Amino acid sequence: MLLSIRVLPSSRRRPRGAEGLEPWYSTERRRACQIPDSRAAPRLYLARQSRYHPRAGDPMDFLSLLAVAREIREALLGRRVAGAAAGAATFALRFAGGPSLLLDLTPGRPVLALTARADGSSREPLARAGAKALRGRALTDLAALEWARRLRLTFDAGAITLEISLLPRRPGALLADPARPVFSIPPDFQPEAPSAPKPPATPAELARLLDRFLASGEPLYRALRAALPPLGTALAREIASRATSPDPAVLFALLQDLLAKGGGPFAPRLLLEGEAVTGVSAIPLTAHPAGAQRPVGSMSQALLAWRDARRAAPPGEEGASLRRLLARAAARLERRVRALQEDLTRAAEADRWQRMGELLLANQRAIRRGASTVTLPDYAAGPEASLTIPLEPRLPIRANAEAYFKRAAKARRGLPLLRARLLETEGSLKRLAEAEARLRSGPLPPKEAEALRRDFAPRGRAGRLPPAPRRGVEGPAPRHFLSSEGRAILVGKSSQGNETLTFRLARAHDLWLHAQAVGGSHVLVRTEKAHREVPSRTLREAAVLAAYYSKARGQTKVSVDYTEARHVRKPKGGKVGEALITREKTIVVRPDPALVKALAERARAAEP
């Protein structure tokens, strides 16, 4: 499937920050593609990686990454980019007088390698954007963060960088200059937080990582693979095969032996089952039969052969992999539906909590201070009805009543958002069920299969908002408000904050507002796929925010323009925060400080 690429300045949603992968190893170690001294390593690796179990064919273990990084450095350092090409989940750079650099970001099997001929077309939007940004620039540095399976390519001594993540679960790339991102693959890719994950530094630390996997009865190599994902399957099997016992000291010594091989020399090879290529290795393996290891001339050659074998795999094998991914996604979405339904059930108790507060206030003189429960007559429900109310003994009765009122109000505010999330999740489940049904009847077209892999790959905590932009390049995080109908409204805090909000955080169908003909904040109303129409009340409330956070705040009437975010663009040569809009409409409102305060309090009350 061809990736949907959004190139600035027309981009709406951008990953945060171009700084990315700091801190890096020392210059000397980077140039030699050496790993750090594991004895000095303060901690291990990204915790989220430990939940990923790589497939047996995952080729980008930490040694493979170091080997291909060395090849890239030796072949391309100092050469200038001559062009770019893009294809289905691929991006390639052509270098003058040298090989091309291929980046395949197919979920589950990412590959980075040198190749004689770049895949894809130079006419794709991604290729045009890459060529425009990089043509004529020289590759001046390459830094490998092998234990995180990440690289940074630096062009023209920092004028522009390409950050690459080869995590199988969520591969991606970000091309950025010091001021802003140029593009990302996929469009919503966000590099992990800056960190330098390291291997375990002591046998005790390794033991702690392995304990929970060994305790569940996992074979040793699977426990190693799960606890230390950068090993991959082949290296995990190598340690398990050479271990004379599961003693952490023995395993740690074998791990140190592998880490020491990170400086080379490398001896790349294909791992075979019969004539089929099932994996690659940067070093000879004792755990794999010698006759089933085929030496090749370079790590890139091995990775490309493995990639070709995976692409030519029987449809049934790829279909089984996709079915497993969809089954996990279905289980995840079903859990989310159950959780949302439980939240809705609790929110439906709003009237009951309101009634409890009212009864406590009406009968507070008759209730003994320090009681943990009280049963009161509820004449509104019937002449003989009563209601038992739990109490916080340490609080006065009035404070207990106020707590019930607040709980009821918060539940009522959250209902629209919960219903919208439930509708969206149920829609995703329906789409997933339809895909599973089509998959049972036969292989899916490659573009559809890749779209499903990308859309339903695990992405961390569901429903999490994009991380707040960093100050400096991306400006301060926007102000958050919640409309009376449960819609999120974001308001920029400065020129740079407006720039970030409009050209990096906004989605195409979000509603964008700004006070007409005066300086002020950009305002964004978040929309969901199932609810793209913004209700009139929410529109008016967002317009009041745009008027209030403008230079027209003191006027009695302010005209506010609004349009979909996709119709907002940055003028050529414009200053930070400037925007041009089309297809706009206008609404006239009065800046209302009381309403602004109420919408802010709604947002604070809805926070978990």
C-alpha cells in the first residue's frame, strides 16, 4: 500500500520534535559503530519493548543493525544525495557515485540495507519531498542506538536529519530540519522519548528481567527474547544453546560475549530451512546447523535476501500472521468496549448521586456525625421508598453532599465523550470483523493487508492524546477546554504555539477558528470520524474562546472566522503562527470571561 504522505506546509498532524534520539554515544564510538560499555549502563531498555514478542524471522537484531550501520558508513559517508524514490511502505535515497539506501517500514518486518537499485518511484509525494529536502546534501554522520534499534543519519553537519526506528511492532522514520519536521512515515509516527536504552549491567539485573518469563514456564530462549527484545530470536537461541545452566551469571557472561562482537568483524549469513531463507545473522551461530548457514558478502545482501523471501512467502503464511494480528486487535477493542460500557453504566448513576446529595442536605440535622452509612426516606421515589447512602465519616454531612453533587456533574459531562468513544470503537470492531471475514475467504490485496497491519498494530495506551509539544521549536502546549457537549477544544498560547496547533496537531476535519482581522490565538475543535459535524453550541463556545483570546477581547461583538483545518495553510515566507484560510464562514459572538472559565473547569473536571 502506498503510504499517505502529508508534506509541510500543508501538513496537519506532525510528530513532536526533531531532536529525537539524544543523548548519543561518544563520537569515537559512533564512528566505529561500537556499543557502550555495558558495565557503565545505568538501566536497560524501553519498557514497552518487553511486551513485543518478535517473530522467528525478525532480522533486525542489535548485531544486524550494527553491521548494516557500518556498511552504510563505509559506503555512503561523505557522498551526496542524488534523488529519492518511494513505494509501498518503502523509502529509498540514491547517492551520487554509490549504492542506494533502502528503508522498508513494513510493520512486523522492517529492513534497512544498501542496494544497487532503489525500489519505488521518484514521482510519489514522499519521494518528491525527500528529494527536495535532501538533494545535494552530503551524509556527514551516522549514529546507531542499537539496543533501541534506532539510527540517525545527519546531512550537511546537522542541517537536516533522518531518524529511523526499526522496532518490528511500530517502525517509522522522521525527516526533520532544526526548525520543523519535513515528513514522517507513517504520517502519525512519533519517535520514542529521548533515551539511551542499554543492556542489563549486572547478572542480578538480568535475573530480574528474566524471572517473570521463566516463572511462567517459558523456554529459556523465549524468556531471553521477551526480556531482551534487541537480541531477536536467533541470538536468544544462541545464548540458550550455549548456556550450561540457567544461572544468571552464566547467561550474563554469554550476553557480554555477544555484546563484545558489536565492534566486528562481522560475517553475515542467511539462516536456512531446506532452501527457504528463514532469518539472517551478522555472526556464525553454533545453535543453527552449520550446513543451514549460507555466508553472504554483506549484511545488506543478507537482509535483502530475507526481505525477498518474506515478500515471496506463500499467501497462507502471510494470512496467518495477519489473522493473529487482527485477533489480538479484536481482543484489545473488545476490552475497550467493555471498559467504556462500564464507564457509561457508572455515569448513568448521575441522577442517583444527585438525589443522594439532595437527601443529605435536606436531612443533615438528623444524621449522626461520623456515620459510615445512612438510610433516608426518598418520597420522590414513592411513599415507602428509602435510599441507603454511603458516607465518608471524617467529613461533615454538607461536604458528603457536595461530593455527590460533584460526582454527578462529572458523570453528566463525561457522557457525550464516552458515547462518542464507544461508537468509534464499535466501528473499528465492525471494520475488523469484516476484514477477518474476507481473510477467511482468501488472501487480501497487498494494499489492504498493509493498511490493516498499520491501522491495527498496537500503539500503546488507547485514546492517549498526542504528547504535549516541547518548548522552543514547537512552542508551549495548548490550553485545553471541554464544550458543553463534550468536545475537546484546544487554544494556542503564543505564535509558536499557534504554529504547532495548526500545522502539527490539527487533523484534516478538525474545526479551526480565529478572530477576524485581529491578532489572537488559533482555536481547534477536535472532531471524531463518526461525529465530524460540530454542534452549533460547541461552535459558539469555541468562537467565544477565539474572541476572548484575541486583541478584540474588550469589544462587545467580535467576528470569528471558522473552517476545517484542511483549508488552512501557511503563507509562503510567512512568519511563525501566520495562516491563510479558504472556504471560511463567520460567526459573531461576545467575549464572555465566565463562559471561558466554565469551559476550562469542565476540562479540568474531566481529567482522569
